[in-house]
Amino acid sequence: MLWNLLIGSILLGSVHAAIPNHWLPVVLIGRSEGWSERETLGVVALSGFFHTLSTVTLGVVIGAIGMEVSERLEAQTRLIASLLLVFMGLIYFAMHDTNAGSPDHPHEHVPKGLTGRSKSTIITTLSVAMLFSPCLEIETFFFTAGTLGWTAIATLAVTYTIVTIACMVGLTAVSYRGLARVNGHWLDQYEKRITGGILITLGVLIFFIKF
């Protein structure tokens, strides 16, 4: 089950980190403020750290709940974990249908009110914004990891943190150097369905396959 969770967290972390509004605003701000590539990557890494910090902190709490449930309902734990993942996956599919056709693409513009301010103010604002925007999709994974113990929770936390920050920094580097263009419209349009598919698939695998 742990390997299922790790693979799922890598896929989900990569998809989530690839969303342009996680890193593209920093690129745009960096260019408008005249930051070097190293400075821009550093800011992205820092904001990514705060993003994963809040996500992992919440995940540890949810993982502890999973441990408690596992101790009381040991025989049903696997079924509960699978159903939660599938249920969350279905919710994200429904969220896609709700958000489909939205004309807003805020990631295309530099956030108003940030350009022209001091670098420390910009970094603080971005970090705080990311701190209060945890990735809720991954939290079900932490509940499932909690049924396996603290080692599984810690492994999931470290894996998710590394993958998320690495993807954000990598995409920033690619965008900064102009080596590729990320189709943000496509990702914004299908991110919910991709997330839902990953959650549902993982829920089915955890129930039928024990790694």
C-alpha cells in the first residue's frame, strides 16, 4: 500500500505543482523587477516550501486521525481508505464540470500591488499566500498513510515536499529561459479531472492490490 501512496503522491504532486499560478507569477514578477534567474528560482523554492509546509502539517494531523481509525477499525481500514480516495476523486470530477468554461486565467498577469515594492515585501507576500493555500487533494493520502504508521506518514511527507518543490523550480527554470511554453489553459481546464483520475485509480489499487 505504501508504494501505491508514494506513486500517487508523485503523480499528484507533479500535476499540482505544474499549475502555472504556483510559479508563473514569480517568473513574471522577477522579470519586471529585474531579478536574476538564481533569485527567481530561490523565491519559487521558498514559496514552494511554505506551500508544502502547510500541506504536510495538515496532513500529519489527518494521518494521526487515520492511525486512530486504524486501531479501532483494523479490519475495515483498507476499505475505508479506498472509499475515501474514490469519493474524493469523484468530487474532483464534479468540480471540473462546475469550473468548466471559466474565462478567468489569472496566472497570465503579474499580481497587482506587488510590482514596484521591495523584494522582501514581495517574497513575504508570496510566501504567506502559499502558506495559506495547502494542497487539499493530497490529504486523503495522509489519512491512508496513517493506517500504516508514522513511518509511512513521514515518507509521504518527504516525498511530496521534494517532488512539489522540484517541479515548481524546474518549471520556473524552463519558463525563465524561454525553452518551452507551458499550456496553462489546458492544465487549468483538465487539472481537476487528472486529479480525480489519480485519486480514483489509487483507491481501486489500494483495495485490490496490497504492495
